[in-house]
Amino acid sequence: MMVSSAAGGTLMESNPVLNISVFLAFVAVTLFIVIRASRNNKTAADYYAAGRSFTGPQNGFAIAGDYLSAASFLGICGAIAVNGYDGFLYSIGFLVAWLVALLLVAELMRNTGKFTMADVLSFRLKQRPVRMAAAITTLAVCFFYLLAQMAGAGGLVSLLLGIDDKLGQSLVIAIVGVLMILYVLIGGMKGTTWVQIVKAFLLIGGAAAMTIWVLALNGFNLNTLLESAVAASVSDPKDAILGPGLKYGANPWDFISLGLALVLGTAGLPHVLMRFYTVPTAKEARRSVVWAIWLIGIFYLFTLVLGYGAGALVGPDVIAAAPGGVNSAAPLLALYLGGPVLMGFISAVAFATILAVVAGLTITAAASFAHDIYANVVKKGKNGDGVSDSDGEVKVARRTVIVIGVLAILGGIGAQGQNIAFLVALAFAIAASANLPTIVFSLFWRRFTTRGAVWSMYGGLTAAVVLIILSPVFSGSPTSTLPNVDFAIWPLENPGILSIPLGFFLGWLGSVTDRTVESRTLAAEMEVRSLTGFGAEKAVEH
């Protein structure tokens, strides 16, 4: 790949062999870590929650590794390079979303639950209907998030490794899927957590090095960097990239809807919330919060420099014309700054990011099926002898990992070339519309009932899916999933502005019309547990 940059001259040619070598080295190191971590996986608590053995700083790095996906690194840098201020709004949205998740629900859920989100939702409500609904929404969020990550892996191949045919991209998706299955099967949550920690260290370290490099080229003067970005901009007027409206000026309601889904959906993402079950105490959970906020906040400040730096040094027109489109901004900037070596490192980090995120999603989905559906709905918390079936639950979880991995590989291959933003938006919209209302009501409203929980989850899930299908991202435009047909009657690209309030409304309506009186004792116990952490290590049974 040889392209001319906005700063003049020609970018050096990337080296696919070097990229693959660096990536394989990372895989070898992390597989060794996963195998070492797997030696203590003996119980369900070990497999799902890493034996609650991680410290606050360790879990803070793991949270950052889980949250900072390839979209955060590649997507946001590209959005800022091309759309300037409006692209940076994504960084602000993601960071504010994390604050909402941490300060509103994370510690309370850790104190109340055991392994999964459904543990919290079913604590004082009827187990079977609530666990089934929670497991279905969790699996839906994880599957569509997985689909986006897997398909994104194939889409990045053309730029990072020089493979531009469908067969080659399908092979890479399959390799990522197989590695994901191995990581989760062997290491469980402990192995996955260490992969997240290593990946977070590499991602933040690589972004920091590139940020310092870009600032050094501009005399460590942010104003000089912005002036260079304006000079290279293709917008009209050129300084439009410094102000709002370049992307969302025509329809600000679209950004409001997307912002609601991002900010509130993150607080309902099961794979993020599950991270808080890996620490031993509420104090360590709070330390995780502090570390995660610092790491994620600093990283998103880096994206501002990297995005405008890519726009200034590489050029938005060069980025848009590259094989990966706007996702190519960070790799092309690395190629400009450090040549094939830095490009190889960033390539490895990008793939490691995808690998780490899909591993976290997979173990969350497996835990939801095995713990919520198999152990608590099918087996009702006991095996045939009337004792806890922890071993059988872990076996089912491992088999579920294989099934989910195969489905993710097939789905990722099938989704190649389709609108990946549609899949991500669907995952966030489901989380915000179905999961968050039930979490908030369960934690803060004693009058909440089983009917309210079921109506909220199924209603929010249905509304989000239907509105996405009826939106422009699914049909009616050249960039739609189905570009040759048009049945888009919902004008916005994200359903959050309607489906999220609907999820809360259905939770309230179902509860106030339900004459069933839920246990006041359990409601009081849940309140004490959520605020103090007392009894959090005990099994959730009633």
C-alpha cells in the first residue's frame, strides 16, 4: 500500500509479513498467560468470576481493556480526522457513558449479584421468567456486538495485512473466532481478564507514544496541530472541523438518539457489568472505578490528538480513499510516523483489541446461558441429588462457548460488507432499552414487580429491533444493509430516543398494574446488600 500524505511526500509501504509476525507474537504470549491462568479454574466462581481474585488496579485495566474496543481506537480517530468536532462527540459520549455505568449501577450490581446481570434482576422477583428474559436480552446484546467485532476484523484485514478478497477476510474471521474459543475454553474469566489487561496496556501505551510523537511534530502546541488540521481539511469552510454540525448539523435528533443509546446502553452492557464480579470486596470495586475512569478518560484525550493529527499529517481525503475507510486513520498515521514497524505494532494492537473484546463477550454470553438458563431455569439451582451442580454448569458453559464461537464466525463472515454501525447500534439500543430499565428499577424501586421486569425487557428488546429494521441503516440507501429495497419509515438511524423511554414506561406500567405483592423482606435485603456488600458472596437463592 503506497499513498501520498496531506503533509507532502509518500507514506512508506506497509509490511503485511511484519504485521502478521507481531500479531502472532502477541497471540503466543497471551496464550501462554491464559494457559497459566487456567490451572486454578476448578469451580463456577473460578470460571465466571476468576475466583474474585483481582485487585482494583488490575480490574481497572481489565475494564479499560473490555471497554476500549477497536471502534474506540480506529473508529473515533477516523471520525475526528474526517468530521472534527462532531467526531470527538463520540469520545465524550463514550466517556460520559462509562461514568453513568460506574456511578449508577456497577458497584450496586457487584454487591447484589453473583455471576451475571440476571442474578440482580431475579434477586427479589420470580426466578424463572426474569432469568429467561434477562438471558435472552444478554444473548441478543452479546451476539450482535460479537457480530460487529467479527465482521470488523474482516474489514480491517484489507488495510492492516494487505488482504482484500472475501476469502482471505473470511479466513481471518475464522482464525479470530478459533482463538477466541481457545482463550475462553482454556482460561475462563481469569485468562480473559489477563488478556484484557495486556491489551489495555498495549493499546494505551501505543496511543500515548503516537500522541507524544504527533505533539512533538507540532512543537507540543495544540493550536498549531489544529491549524494544520484545518489546512488539510476538505470541508467547506475548512475551519468547519473545529465546530459542531459537520456531520450532525442536518439532523441533530439523530445524534441525540445515538447519544442516548451510547450513554445509557453502556450501563446495561452485560460484558462490562460482569467485570465487577471479579473483585473480592466493594472497596476493590471502587478502586476499579477510579482506575478505569483515569485510563479511559486519558485514552479518549489521546484520540483528540490522534484524530486531528491523522487529518493534518495524512489527510481526510487519503483516509477516506484507503481500503479501510475512516477506520484506517490510526494505522495510516502510525505508518506516517514510524513506518512499517509502528504500523505492525498498531496492527497487532487492533487485532488484539478485537480478540480481547470478543473473548469477554463470549464468556458473558456463555455464563448467561449456563448459569441463568441451564442452572437456574432448567435445573432450578440443583441437580438430581439436590445439591448444587457447579461442575455441570461449567461443562455447559464450555459447550456454549463453542456454539457461540461458531455462530459468531458464521455471522461475521455473512456480515462482511454490511453496515457494521447497524450491528453496534442494535447492541447498544437493546442494552439501553431492555437491560437498563430493569436494572435501575430493581435497584431503586421497591414496588417493581416480575411483570414489570418481563414487560420492560421483552418490550424494550422488541421495540429496539423493530425500529432498527424500519430505519435507514437497514434499507433505503446505498449504505444500508439492504440497499436495493426501501421500507424505512423510522427517520432516525438509532431507535434510542423512543425505545429507551418505552422500556422504562413498560417497566412502570407492568408494575403498577400487577396486583402481585413481591417479598418486602427480599426487597429490603437487596437494598442492604447493594449499599453495603454484606452477603454478596452468598448464593442468590430464594
